[in-house]
Amino acid sequence: MKIFIFKSEARPDLRAFGGDLVGGRLPSQFSPWHAIGSIAADHEPPYNLSRQVIETAINDCGYQLWRVTKKASDGE
């Protein structure tokens, strides 16, 4: 399965994985969503996230949400 990565404009720290390029099943309360990348079927997701968990969530509810956290060393 090719996985698409989206960023929420409403919540800049929120990301989502979806199964289609338009993000048709992403939660509307965090829209608009912008596609920012994709993961080929033979590649692993970023940040050591489990491909199996992501694919199961996409098959069950259409998406998987995750948050990006800033490192303490970033000074922010």
C-alpha cells in the first residue's frame, strides 16, 4: 500500500497518514489538509512508526493521526 502524508493547517503539529492523495477520509475538524509526501509500499514510515499499525488504521477508519514534537534542543 502506498501511504500519503498530510499536514493540518488548523493544527500545525498534526500530521495524518491516508490511503489516497486527496485525503478524502481525513477528519474535517483539522482541515484543511495538505499532502506533504508519500511512502512507497517498499519503504518504512518516518520516526520508526509501524507500517502495519498505519495500514490497519487506514483500512479500518481511513487515516492515522500523529503529532510532530519539537526537540528541547530546538530552543522553542
